[in-house]
Amino acid sequence: MKEVILALLTGLITGILFAAFRLPIPAPPAFAGVTGIIGIYLGFKVFAWISPIFLNWFK
């Protein structure tokens, strides 16, 4: 939970700084960005789930 709070705090500070300096936001559009993050997470989990199956075939 500590990591989640620190990540949120870092994101908030970054967003405030970019807005204060009138810079473009360093992220994709909201829905596309969230979808991409979910895809990366699911891909990581799927690989962790199926990799032992494939690694056992080569033993």
C-alpha cells in the first residue's frame, strides 16, 4: 500500500509541476493511458502464469 501512495504522490507532484510550467502532460490521453497500463500489467501476469508451462517442456 505504501508503494501505491508514493506512486500517487509522485504523479500528483509531477502533474502540478508540469501544469505550473505550462508544459504538455507527460502521459497519453486518459482512457488510452489507463488501457495501456492495464494491458502491460495483464501481459506481465499472463507471461508469469504460462512461462513455467513452456519452461517445463524444454527440461
